[in-house]
Amino acid sequence: MARAFSYLRFSRPEQRKGDSLRRQTEAAREYADRHNLALDDFSFRDLGHSAYRGSHAEIGGLSQFLAAIDTGHVKPGDYLLIENFDRLSRQVLDEAFDLLRTICNKGISVVTLQDGNIYDKESLSRNFASLMWALFAFARAHDESAVKSDRLLSTWHNKRKDMRVKPLTGKLPGWLRLSAEKQITVIEDRAEVVKEIFTRYVEGQSPRTIVNRLNQNNVECWGIGKQKSKKWNSSYIQKILDNESVIGRFTPHKIMFEGIKKTRVPLETVNDYFPVIIDAETFNRVQEVRTRNKLGRRKATGGLTNAFSMLFRCPVCGSWLVRVNKNSKSNWQYLVCGAAKAGYRDADSGYRLCPGGYKAVRYDVVEQAFVDAVLCGRFISSTGSALEAVEAAIEAQRKRREESLRRSTNLTNAIAEGALKGSSPVIKDLEKYSLEVVGPADDDLQIVGKVEHWTVAEELELLASAIKGAEIAIERLELDREALKPRTVDIKLRELKMAVCGPEIDRQKINMLLQALCDSSELNADTKEMTFNLRHADKPVVVVW
């Protein structure tokens, strides 16, 4: 008795609730009983999986059937039962027919249950009517999906075009909601929580400290159902701090396909889409601090006692200078090399971790010299060439992005027009980064160029990475530009002066401001000098004690 295997597929997950699965299953069973076929208990399935782009044949249930043919589990003479051809494929005509022909050429007969027709190697080669009907069915299936895809794209295009009048989606940040009139409105008590989070972070509190305060005050978490957490957590605080929605900005995305690979591509950012909760100046200030933290610098903590924490390094071993209590009677504190402190044994064995030795500098003397320098105006706001350099770097990255985008668009259009395929080989010159298309893909075509086996698909992937890299660089540089603007620098320097002239020195605020103002800082115990290399100025500030 010949064996039969059923292949069941529908496109949308919600079709599980409908009749599609039952209908296809019963049709396969009835056909097998009627034609005396042994229906295998295992059916190959792609439930909620589209056949429009061919992913089902590469990573889905159909790929398992093709693998079963190659391994010999499915043998020549066996049958594949499908409801109709649009279950097998909705790809472009040549790819869909190649899939059918591949299965039939391996001795498998394909049955379309809706009309009872059987397709095998011989019928596709000799029966012109069967061939034409298969081609017609595949063409119709692809056209139907293409029309649906175009309609969906058009719908989202119109939504994006009208999103200033009507919100693009009802999915909103936790402090906003959609009114009955379909307008985005602010949940006032939650907006106050957002403002508190930003204010406390600017003051130097860490996300963990902010979380503890919110949980201690029993501030209700946001979310619905299973998405609602019982307690606030640091990761959510960080997401809020990084979310441009607080300043009204929204970046819509669109889905792009390269073969079966799906990528979310950001579109042009829309300003004033959301109600503004945090002013841009505060938001940029927070991003500046967070960017430096992500690059490995000190995160804000509570109760900081060393205004120069993670600012000065040991000139010998590069370890951070730390504040220690050395004389319990006089209660004096000192700055010492952290490695030397950890590795000190005794006078004979020396200093295990730092060959420079345990050199101590009076902390109160250094701090007072710094305070005096701030109060007498040594830290100035005149902007040097740094701002011009950042603006030039932004322009260079924009040109890089535009060039990569132009080349990517040209290749994508060529694929869409049928002039190229993803497998088409290209000449790749790494030194000049030039690209030349060799011609249509061909199994016998030899790859030429400095990089062997380089294809259009690989070039598109490289260009996508270049575009993404340029966008990330631009985002960071724009933060740097905002930080270097004279008005921003003036605000920081005023805050620095306020931090040192109060009844008590605000060491935590001083540290955060110095992290933002300085590219680097040095302390030389031999010459008794501190050097602060300000990001905005051409000349450093040298403080002698």
C-alpha cells in the first residue's frame, strides 16, 4: 500500500479558531481512504505561517517534508496531499513552480484535494494541461497575496501620513492613553512619576535608588494583566530614561523583507507626536550621563563621599584613585591608588599590584583647591573647536548613511525588477569599497574580485549594517553636540558653582557634572597638579594645590 503525507497550512494564527485546520485534515483522510493510501500519522504543518515569501520551505513544516525526502523517510512513490496549490506556495511563479517540480522530480506525487488532480514528474513533462493549470494556480495565489500585501502597505502608509491627526496605533507609553475621541492624553499621576524619575536621576540617584523609593512609597506599577509587574525594577526605569516619547518624539518603523529575513527599519522621527512630559534640555542631560555610563564609566550612586570618584587614575598602573581613611586620630582622608591599596603587604615585599607604590594625597587639600578654582572662575564656558569637530563628524556620518542607503535602494530596486537576485555575484573591492554587479546568477559563473563568493544579499546586509552604524554614530554625536553648546555648558558650570558653595559640598552632584564636562582628568602627586580636560574647551584647566 502506497503511503501518503498531508501538509496543512494557514497564514494567520487566528485561523486556528476557524475551520481551516479541520477542513484540510478531513479532506486528506477522506482522500487516503477513498484511494487506498496509508495516511501517515504525522502530518507536516505550518500553522499561522505565510507562504508568500517562502520561509515555510526553508525553516517551516514544509522544509521538514523536503528534509524527509532527502533522508529517505519519504520515498519515491509516496504522495503529498495538499488542499490546493496556494497551501504549497504563494511565492513568485518561477519559485513556486520550481518547488513543485523539485518534489515531483524526486518521485513524489502531489495531490490537490480540492479538485483531486495528481501532479508527478511525468504529468508536468508530458501533460500540457496539467502544466498550465499548475502555473495558473501558482500565479493566481501569488497575485492574491501581492494584492493583500500592497493593500496592507497602502493602509499603513496612509496611517503614517495622517498620524498627526489620528494616532498610528493604540499602543502607547505607560503614562499616556487613548481617549474616547481617539486622541492621546496624559495620565497625570503617572506623568508626575516620570518627572520624578528624571529629576532624581539628574540629581545623581541611580535607577536602583529610584526603584527603592518608588517601591517604599507603594507607587503602583503600570501595565495590564500579565504585563503588569508587582514591583518597580531598574530595567524599566532605564527604559523610561531612554524613551524619546517623554519629549514628544515618535519613530515609526516598517517591516522590510530580504528573502525570509524580516527586519524592522526605522522611518523618519516625528516630533510633537506625543504630549511633552520632560523638557528637551533635561532629557539630553540624562542621555549624556547614560551614554557615559554605558561606555563603562561610574553609574550614579547614593551617598557619594569622593567628588573625584572614577575621575583620576594612577599614572603608573591606570587603576582608579580611591578615597581612604588613613589617620583615625585626625580623621584625615587620602586619595590613593586602588591597586596599591589592595596589593600592599609590607615594606619588604613591596606593592604587589602597583609598582608605583602607596602614594597618598590629602583629599581635603585637593578638594579645597578644586573648590577655590571653581569659585574664582577657572572653569570657563568658552567653546573651542570641539563643537565644530562634532558638527563635521555628524555631517560625515550623514553622508556615509545616505551613500549606503542609495546603494542599498539601487540593489533592492534591481531585485524587485528581476534584474538581480540575492544570489547574484558581485565584485567586492575592500580597499575602495566599490561594488560592481557581474551579471545574472548562474551556477557555472565564476566569482571575481578580491572577496570570493560575495553576493548581492551579502552586500545588502553589509550596507544595512553600515546604515545602522551611521545612525547610531549620529545619535551619539548629536548628544555630544547638545552637550557642547554654550548654553548647555553655562548651565552645567552654574550648577557646578552652586554645588561647591552651599553649606555642604554636594560631592555627588560635582562628580556627575565633572563626568559630563570632562573628556579626561589627571592628578599628579609629584607636581601637585590636577588637570581637567574639558570637552568644550581647547585648553585644559590646571589646578595646583
